[in-house]
Amino acid sequence: DNCVGSLQEFAMQGKDLRPVGVQGGNALRECLATAKDPRTAIKNFVSENSLQTPSCSPAQEWLDLMGISRAEQHKEILTRLKDRLLSKVESMSTEKKLALLEKCFPYISIPELRDIPLTLFSNLNKVPVSYLVTLAQSPDLVKELPLSVRRQVVKTKCSTCLMHGMSRCGPMNRTKHCFVKNSMDF
């Protein structure tokens, strides 16, 4: 639990998060492509992009000796931190929710982190249009949104169709009900 506290402090200090997912893969690929010595490049990449939490080292080494992999350790830490954060979302001010959404939205494609922006969306009366437009481009993700947010996505998408002309929205959307049929796909 002390390790979780250390990581939580790290996150609350506003430290920039390193790229993960595709961005992280691209950063690693670039690092290896330009390196003269791949082993040194990998060591440097790991030290530059890993969480530096010295207070956790003894606990991690002990868990290593017990046969608990680092992946399992990290998964458990992530689960605990996420649960703590999600339990506090409802009591946050709208400003804090929006600030947190700005930080975590880029990671919405990562299933283990997706609950955070989804919970924030469901706790906002009105989701900012920029997020709705981005969400509208991913039908699979829209299916996971709370109903109130899906409605906002559909309304935003419908408004965009009307602004840019019906030709960009396809034949199903050329009625005055714009997305009645297509909203069922969400």
C-alpha cells in the first residue's frame, strides 16, 4: 500500500506521462533505429521512461523473490490506483474532472485505463465537444459510453452533418431525424 501511495504522489505532482501504446512503440522504434548500441539504448529507454519510485524497490524485490512477476505487480498497482481514483471522481469539482479528463483521454484506447475517462464522462453534465467529435470517429468506443454521452455524441455528429452539408454524412443521415437509424449502431 505504501508503494501505491508513492505512485499516487508521483501522479499528483503533475509529472508528464510517457507515451504508451502506439506512441510508446513508435518512440522505442525511433530510439532503436538511431542507436549505435541497441542494448545501451534499451537500458536508457527503460530508465528514462519507467516510474522512478525508490521507496517501492525493496517491496518489488521481495515480491520478485516470491515469484510474483513485475507484470502482475504493475497490474495490481494499476488496479488499486484506478479504484482509488474512480472512488473520488464523483466528489471532484467539474474543473478537476475536466483537468483529469484532459490528462487521461489520450489513453482511452488502452482497455485497462478506459474506465477512467468513461467514468469522468458519465459524471459530467455536458462533455466538451472536442471529445464528442473524437469519440464519434470510433463506433466501437461509442458502444461502451454511458447512454447520456452516446446521445451527446449523436447530437454533435448530427450537428456536424448539418454544418458541413448532408453529402458528407451518407444517405441514412439525410432525413430530418439525422441519426435515428444510425444511433442504433452505437
